[in-house]
Amino acid sequence: MSVKIAPFYILLAGVFWGTTGTTQAFAPENAHPIAIGAARLAAGGLFLLCMVLLAGKLDLKNWPIKNTLMASTCMALYQPLFFSAVTLTGVAIGTVTAIGSAPILSGFLEWLYLKKRPTAIWWCSTFLSILGCVLLFMNKNSVHMDPIGLLMALGAGLTFAGYTLVSRDLVENYSSLSVVAVVFTLSAIFLSPFLFIFDMSWLGSVRGLTVSLHLGILATGIAYFLFSKGLVHVSSSTAVTLALAEPLTAALLGVFVLGESLNMTSWLGILLLLLGIGVLIGSSKSSERDLEPGVVQKH
């Protein structure tokens, strides 16, 4: 896979993640958000495990246990942190804080642990994308400045950034399918207690089962597999910024599928998001010889 194609794998993953909110809107009323998240990881982990076993690519010899546990823990923590943040602060503030903080935190982690600093192009595209994300959600009414909720949202952003950073190290040495299968199977095990804490009777309905399978297979299994394939040639900080295609997709689906309306400020946010993502895509094309577009070695 060439460097040119890698960013589009991550963009496609972001598009699949963006279907999550719309899909949850069709979930049964008695389905708790955290229960949906646990069911999502369970379905996704099982799907990926089946795929890697069928492909015969599961080789655990000399497997890095420490990094795998770190990635699995980050992904397991992301689910309850994000859904709790949205519950406490509202969709707007919770989403903007979690998704918007992830690129900045990812760049900081790269600088801290890998001694790499983002370039001016990365800062420009990330600023445009985050500003676009803020403008996109400004027309939402459910806004509550809850300090605990904000901390949880920042925690969600940090865990996603941490997952991306650790996963990039894993996919450099092992197949993307094996990495996501192992990581998400462990994540599902970590979150399995929630399946017994919350009411899961909604899974017995056709609608509930369809929602959980869509979230597990498409928005988790396939999406994170594509994300991992893109990480082979794209730095973690660049990947997290490109993943902001998620709120863009969610907003457009809200308009065209759920019948929501956006004001001019939100459409301006969509334009800035597209512009920010386009800047990163352009920089990766112009730097095809570089395996990590958007990041340079710190001197």
C-alpha cells in the first residue's frame, strides 16, 4: 500500500465511525449508551477474531504483551468515558472536547514519547479541522458545562490518542488484521462486566440486534481495521486529525437521514473541516517519499 492511499483508509474509517450516532438513534429506547458501547466492542471483537482465524494470520509468537494491553485498555476506557461525557455535558460540548482534543493530545504524545514534533502543515490543518468541529456543533442546544463531564471528554480524547500511538507501533511489526483482532477481543473482555450491569434485553429485538451488528462489524471491526492499515504509513497525530471525518459524516447523515437542520455557522464548520482534511491529504501526496507525512524529526 502506497503512502498516497494510506490517508484514504483512515478517512474511510472516520466515515464509518460517523455512522455511529445515526445508528444509535435507531436503537431501542431502553438501550443505555454504555451498554451499546459494550455490545459494540463485543460484536466487533468477535467479528475481528473470526476474520483473523479464517485468514490464518493469527500468530502470537513473540507478541508484545505490554503494548497490546495498553492499546486494549485505551480502547476499553474510551467507550464509557466518551458516552459518560456526552451524558453529562451534552452532545455538543462532549463531542467537541473529546474529538477536538484528540489531535492535540496525539501530537503532544508523539513529541513526548517519540521526540517528534508536528510540522506547520499539521498545525494548520488541525486548527482548521478543530475550529470546523466547534462551529459544526455550535447550533446544538444540549450544552452543559459540567467540569466532570469535560474531564471525561478530555480523558476520551487522551485514550483515543494513546490507542493510536501504541497501535502504530504494533502495526509496524504485525499484520493490521491480527493487531485489531487481538486488541479488540481484549477490549471486549475488559468491558464485558457492563453487559451484566445494564439491561441488555433490547438485544433480543430485531432492531436492537441490527444496531449492535452494524456498530460492531462496520463501525468497529471494519473501521478500525482500515484505520490500522492506514497507520502503517501515516503518523499517529496525522491519523487522529484525519479521523475528524467522523463528526463531518455524522453531521451530514443527521441532515440527510434524520432530517436535522444546520445553520450557516454549521455549514461553515463543515467547509473548514473539509479544508483541514484536504490540507493533510495534499501534504501526504506532496511528501510521498516520506513514510510519516506531516511529522518531522525533532533536532
